[in-house]
Amino acid sequence: MDFEIDIKAALKQQVPLSMLREIVHQYKQHGGTQKNAYSTLEKIRQEYSEDPCEDLLLDLMDFVAGFCSAEQKIWDETLIT
């Protein structure tokens, strides 16, 4: 699994936020870390800063970091960036 490629492909296909969350869940299940997921999403966000999908990335980053409701968190810990 190449997390960055998978996220970019999903954004290109304009998938909904729920499907992006699923990609992050799969990444986690394959041993991906919260910190690496967040930094990869931040890198992608910078590339898409002029794109409407930037808002999706920001929401996804909140789920990764834990700045959301408990049921939306992907990791139990809150990431301090």
C-alpha cells in the first residue's frame, strides 16, 4: 500500500470523505502510524492548496490528528503538531 498514491488517486476521482477515511483506516491496519499519515496528508495538502479538495484534506487531517468527535477519530491518541 502506498498511502500517498492512494490518497491522490482518490482525490482525483473525487471520492467522498468517508472513502478517504477508509483509505486511512487501511493504512493504519497495515501498520501505518498516525504521525506519518498526518505528515503525508500535510504534504499533499500543500500540493492541493489552490484546489477545492483542500477542505477534504483538512477534514481528513482532523480525523487523523484526533481533533474531531470521538467516533470520527482514527487513532485513539490526539496528535500534537
